[in-house]
Amino acid sequence: MGCMRSPVQVGSPRLLNFYNFFGMMKRPAIYLYFFSIIAVVTIISGALFLIGNNFSKDKDNLILSDQSNELFDSEPASGNLPEPEMATTTMVFGGDVMLSRNVGQKMEKYNNWQWPFEDIAPLTTAADLAVINLESPFTIGGSHLVLTGSFSFKADPQAVAGLNLAGIDIVSLANNHILNQGAKGISDTQKTLTDNSIDFIGAGLDEQAARHPVIREINQIKFGFLAYAYPDDYSVAATATPGIANLNIDKMQLEVDQLKAQADVVIVLMHAGIEYKKLPNFEQQQFARAAIDAGADLIVGHHPHWVQSVEIYQGKPILYSLGNLIFDQMWSQETREGALAKIIWRGTDIEKIEIIPVIIEDYARPRLADSAG
């Protein structure tokens, strides 16, 4: 409740002053003096009112003028506008893509080199950037027949039409099959990809080329990519020897650090782990975490042919294995089930990660798991 004022008492100072004031007015001189003061005050008040009224009108006109500038000026003052929201960048990552053996035979049978990618292409082409691991080298000329049971892959360059249909922008060549056809396989693969404006990382005709990054700028953000694979054998690139960039942690960390100086975001692709296992092994964990310690923002893995777990380390995601994307391993449910990872970036930060299951049909063709099959 509010405070109530006490009633004014007779004889109080407030009441006495009121009576004394009117007592003075009975005297003529004081009466004239008083009304002179009233007249002067009235004139001054009227003048002030007119001035204030005109000022108010002028102020209204000024406000309207400011609004007009805000509405029609092509470059309004930036200080009066909110900060623009940062644009989002969408990436889609896929696992192992093998375009040889039964996959190649299916494309020839259907006379359609885009056939394996047709069901997933709407998703991958909608992304700003689509990235996969290319598990089979292209070879220009000669036979491309690879019989069931063989593990020495070679793909017909015509199959690059499927990569184009799916809007694939970057492929990792850092895997245990890229040297199946030797230096010619690497050289022919790189030529086929270059001719189709597809970037590649992770393998080359020498170590420098194999460890060279790719940088793509989207929405004024530079995204840098590196790729590595597990073998420690003849397939590792050297000073004058073709091959892959292997899982050498010291070299990788130096390269991540160098790339961080050139790019706003660093993404590392990792071909590692034990085939047909559900969980990552120590080597995968050690390498992926070391990459993040060096400054990487995202790690995406493949090779086990099964989808594996996701880990958040130091606030950064590690997708240990996306499994198969296009492969002819129809002999188990796990090898037929792969995943696409849809990553949405806002500026340099990951806003959302969506793991989208796929199911491989007819030895070669993945479809989204929630679609009719």
C-alpha cells in the first residue's frame, strides 16, 4: 500500500503562509506589484510555449529526415545497423568409394557411369562442398576388368561421371589401394580428376605432392584439407617415390600448424583403423587427437568398412569411420551400411553435425536409409 498523507492542521506552517499571502494582497501597492509580476510571467511563458512548439515541429521534421535517409540511402551509417549474421557453409563427407571390381561391372552392365551415385546425388550436390575417399585408382587405357576376389583395383576413367553427378569437390587418395596400379595409377587418377575440376589430397608422385593441402574458400572462409593413411610399407611417398602421406604424427602436426596459418579452418581426413571393427583403435585415437592438439578443427575417418563412433575431443569432433559409401561388399549388413556426414558451419564454428545412414544395394548403389528400398 502507498503512504497516506496526514490532513493539514489549522495553524500549521503551510496554512499560515497561505493566509499571510492573501493578507498582503489587501494592500494596493503590493496588489499592483503582484499583478505586474503575473503579467510579465504570463508573457514570458507564452513566448516560451511558442518557441517550444516550433522546436517540437522542427524536431519532428528532423526525425522524418533521418528516417528518409535510413529508407532511401544506398549506404546507411553502419553504426546504426545490427551486425550481419554470418553465412553458413554446408559440407557432406562420405566414406570409401571403390569404382572397380563388381562396381565397375555393374556400371558397364547398365551402360551408365553415373548409376552408383544417382540416389545420393541430390544430397551431395546441395552441399557447398562434398568430400569422399576414392579407394580405387583410375587407369587410362587397357582393360579395367577386375574379378571378384581381387584386391588390386583399377577404375575406368568414364566412372568420373558419377563423381561429377554427385558434385564431388575433393577426394582423398590417402588409402591402401591408391598404389594398386603403381605410379601410373596415381598419375592417371590425378589427370582424370584435374580434367574434371576435382581436387585431391593425400597421395602424389613424391612426398611433397602427397602432403600438399587443398584450400577452398567459401563465404569468405578458407577451409584447408589434409589427408593421411595408415600403411608404413612401400606405398608411403618419399622424396622421389610416389605414394601416400602416412600417419606420421610429427609431420602431420607440422603440416596442420603450417596450414592453420593459411586457412581459417583445418580439416584432416584419416584412413586408419582395423577393418570390420565397431570401435576405433589406439592408433586412430592417438592420431586424431594429435591433429586436434595441433590445431585441426574436424577429423573425418574411413577404412574399417564399418561405421564407427564419434568423439568430441577438446571441443572438436572426430568421426572415426563413415564406413562404405560405394563398395561391393554385400556379404554383411555392416559393410552394406555406411553414412554421410553433413556438417554445417557458421563462420568458422560447427553449428550442426548430422549423420545420415545409407544402405548399399545391388553391389554398388547407396540409397538413404530412410528412403524406400
